Amino acid sequence: MSPLHWYVWRRLRTLSRAYPNKVRVLDIGGRKSHCTAGILAQVTVIDLPPKTEIQRTLHLGIDSSTARKIKTRRTNIEHFVLGDMQHPPFQKALFDIVVSVEVLEHVEQDMLFIRQIHRVLKPGGVFLMTTPNGDYVVNRNLDHKRHYTLQHLMSILGSSFSKFEVEYAIRSGWFRRKGLSSWSVKHPMQTILSMGGNFFNLVESSRARLAEQPFYTHHLIATAWK
């Protein structure tokens, strides 16, 4: 698990423990997200099938066959919806928590996306999200519509939520890049280097005051309350 997913998973676990019963979680774009794994929750995942050649090349989105396979491996996933969160098939006030890891930058109508999240959250519900840090990370991903500075993200969230916080997270650099390498029994050295990269990136990302440092940090992490 990458330091980013570990950070989100830990925060999501803390949030879910505040509920007396199984919490209802919506994981947007959660095909590759590990942040809901092992959480005592009723999880609904919504993701889009790939529509463009760029999305297929970057392995974005999901098809129904892959969705079924993931659902069999993850016992807390109750529903897997192939759909667009800009026009979701959910009634209002349905979920306790909505989580979105590295999704907003792919969305064309970002303010509509945020409004829909606010709509499907129950009163008192929590929205937890991450996105690349636009104060530092240059947008070179062909599927990213934009990157968000901290102030820009606060403005977008503030259009729907009255209470929210945004902070910088995850140190950029060699350890982070090395940790992104895939794990495989066929390539043990690559796997060891990737695991080591994730460990040391987690250590350096845990330093005090990182949340206030716009430079050399790779992500923004936001929490908003309805």
C-alpha cells in the first residue's frame, strides 16, 4: 500500500469507528483504491468504463468483468456501479462517508461533481479526497483536466460545503517514485525496492509541518463535513 493510500485508509478507519453500526461508504473511482480494504463498512464503488484511447492506455476506468472479480475478493464491497459521479444513480442522503482518491483531476465538471457528493451524503456525513498538489506538481498526465492549488481546491469545496480543511501531504522525490513500481514475484528486486521506497516515503511524509509545505509535496488531502 502506498503512503497516500495508507494515509487515507487510516483516516477512513478512524472516521468509520465513530459509527455504532456498519458505515455506508461510497468509493468513487475505487477500482485500484486500497483505502476501503478491511474497513468495517458497506462499500459501494462507482467507476467509469474507459472511453478514450488515453484512458485505455493509462488503464483508467473499469469494465463489468473486472468489477465482478474485485467484488469477489473484497467482502465489504456490496455494490459496484458502472456510472458517472457527475450524474450518479443514487438518491440523496444515502452515504455516511464519500471517499475519492486521485479522481477530481480527471473530472470535466468539477463543481457539479462536488455538488453531487454533497447531495448523496447524509447530514453530518464526511467527504474525504485527494488530488495532485497543483502548487508544485506539473500536469503532464494527458487525462488530467487540471491540477488544483490549495486555494483553488478550497474554493471548489466551499461552493458546496461550509466546513472543510485542506492540507499538503506525501513528500515528493526518489522514494515516492520508487514506491510506485509494481510488485511481482517474477521481479523480487523491483518488489523489494518498491516496498522500501514506500516505507521511507511514509517516514519522510510523517515529519512535522509537512501539511503546511506547498513545495516538494505531491498531494492535497481534503476533508469536508456536511
